[in-house]
Amino acid sequence: MRNEKRLTHDRHRLDQILLYGAIVRAGQTAGAVHDARLQRERTLLSPVLRPIEAGLYWIGGVDERREQHWLTYTVAMLLFHVGGFLIIYALMRLQAVCRSIRRNNPPSPRTFLNTAISFITNTNWQNYGAKHAVLLVQMLGLTHQNFLSAPPASRWRWR
């Protein structure tokens, strides 16, 4: 019985080591692909993603061969975050009018403001419980901000 527990414990430890190794290897691979993209080198997905990327540049009026001036980048990021704030705040106010939430005592506008600002600033302070059921906001607004608010830091290349 004791020997069987020992084998199970060793098996779990081996599984953990293999899992951590796979995670590290996946991170190295993703980092190499990301670095290749930043260096404008061809990657495995280039034939699929390159036309999409070029189309998005064309729609946005971006010249990909030119570096963006720091002031233009700063203004773009500020406008992006102001727009994200307005979208989250509007979603929260809109959801507060929904019938399912009105019954459950919706959060105050001050709470909406606090939550919207906290997600724009990456502090992610949420001041409401599950009883408020702000699922629409969590699905659309907050997930969007969590996904898009951090990537600007990845644009910096440290050498």
C-alpha cells in the first residue's frame, strides 16, 4: 500500500515536470515567432496572416515601412484607452437598465466608473459581487480590455 502511494506520487511529479517542460518549450517557440515577426522575417503562418495584416494596414492608412513618431503613438494610445473606457462605461450603464439586473439591485454609477477606470489602468479592481450579474460587461468589455490593454508594452524592443 505504501509503495503504491509512492509510485503514484512519483508519477504525479513526473507529469508536473513534463508539463512545465512543455510550457517552457511553448513559450520559447512563441517568443521566437514573435521575435521573427518583429524583425519582419517570414514565419510559418506568414502566407495566411500577411495578406490580412496588409489589409488592416491599408484600411487604417498605415505605412508599415515607416516608424511611428512617439507623439503620434502616445496620442493614439490615449485615444484608444479613452474609447475603451467609454465603451466599458456605456456597457455597464446599458446593462444596469436590463430587466434581469434591475431586480438584483444594480451597482451604482460610481461603481461603474471605478470599474471602467480600473480596467483601463490595468488595476482590475472590481467592486461588485456575483449578485449584480454584470455578465455582458465581463464578456465584452472587461475581456476586451484585458486582452488589448497590455500589448502596447510588447511593441517596445529591448536590445
